[in-house]
Amino acid sequence: MPNWKTKALVQKIISYLPQGYRLNFLMQKYITKGVFLSNEYFEDRLGHASDHLKAYQNYYPLSSLKTTLELGTGWYPVVPVAMFIAGVETIYSVDLIRLTDKDKLITTIEQFVMGYNNGSLQKKIDVSKDRIFVLDAILLDYKILKYEDILEMLQLKLIVGDARCLPLPSNSIDLIHSNNTFEHIYPGILKGILTEFKRLLNPKTGLMSHFIDMSDHFAHFDKNISIFNFLQFSDKNWSIIDNTIQPQNRWRFSEYVALYSELRIPILFSEKRIGNVLDLDQIQLDSKYTNFEKEDLLISHCRIESIG
């Protein structure tokens, strides 16, 4: 099994090539086996959707949830489809490039129908039966349906473009959410995206819920390194390792909180996951991180709920 340095090098090279995202997809499909919709990935994303919906219900009646916006569509739109079966009327999802397609969309729908039939789906999502009937209809006729037809049946509108400038009216979105996306966005760009989200969020029925994975993503691939491995590198050295295919900003929880404060976006609630202190202690921290509180460095994941 190649180590993280090999993957970093390959992704770095690919990032300079035309169709880099396509080449990265092929590498993950045939080498790292990371682009299939596994049960583990599906359940993870379904859990995120459930968390976002529960968070919304803590502040507003679910009947107020008419429009949602996801940042980072990815290959398999699990969370948008979850929003559909929960009864949302209009579902937006934005990404810089289009990664999903008809086959991946059908694969996603099959997982939902399977979960509904075995009863596991209902344990996480308050399912609208009428929406399940739509999923059944799509699977029945998917061979003759066009990709665009399926999106319309799901009330799903995919936007390919810059999330800092979206073609949507102000105050029009009730729930804005993301999953493992913020950590791949460099700070200056993230500031612009959150500014745009603040514009879009409905001031009366709006909530943002963002799940952030602050661990070293190379550790997901190479179990010989810890989730804190990237904290040993200076910004200069990290820029050599990092790539535009799957960038990692290495931000810590306190930095996200500071950005929210700067933009005057009130944080209502946050939940945090803590890493192993022994793993952190084994890392020779770069001077960039020596001024952070240890408790801050140990936070590996978080979810932030906020209003505009």
C-alpha cells in the first residue's frame, strides 16, 4: 500500500495537468478505491443530513424548511437526496466542478430505497412516503429518464460555480449546510463564501450547519501517520505538499470561530470531537501552532450551528 507521501506527490502532479479532477477520480477509482458509494460512506453522510435536520428543528418548526443549500456536491449527493425525502421543496447544491452524473445519482437513490425497505432509513430521517414513491418511480424508469429529468423529479438544482457569488436572491435559503468541505477551502475564499451565505440566509427561518473535518486527510489513507501529522510543517513546506485537487487549509477550531466573529455571524452551538492526546504529543509542532492552546489543537472535527 503506497504511503501518504506517494499520494501527495501523485495528487500534486495531477493538479498541474489538464482534466486533473478526472485523473484524480480514475486514480481513486482504480488504485485507492475511494470513489465507490460504500455503505460506510452512505451512513456517514446520512448521519450528517440527520444532524442538520435535527439542528434546524431545535430552532424552527420543520414546516418552515422550504429551501436548502449544500456546499460541496461531490460524487454522490446523499445529503441533498436526504433533504428531498424529508420534504424540502427546493434543494440547491453548489460545487466548483460537476463530479456527479446519472449513474452516481441512481446509485445514491438505490441506497435510499434499500434503506427504506429494510427500515434503517426511517431511524435517521423523518421520511415522506410520497417522496419515496418518487424514488421508486425514478428507479423504475431510469433507463429512459435523462439526468436532467431525475434532478427535476428530486427538486434538486445543481450549481457549478463560485460559491462566493451565487445566482440566488437574498434571504432565500432556510438551511445552508456542508460536510467535510470547509477544511478544503483556503481562508480568503472561505471568508467570501460565508459572506455570501450570510446574504442568502433567511433572517426569520434561516440556519447554517457546517461539519468540518480538521484532521490530516492523508491519515485517512495512510494509517501509519496520525490525524495531527500535518501540524509539523511550516506554511512554506506545506505549500509544497498541498495540492489544488484536495487542498487542506489546516485551520484549527479557534480560527473558524474568529472568522465567524469577524463576519458577525452568531454561533448558536458547536459540537466537537477530540483526537488522541498521545498522537498529538508525538508531533513536533511547527512554530505556527505552538501558540495554540492544546485543547484547540486536539479538536479533530466539529459542527457549527449559526444564524446570519
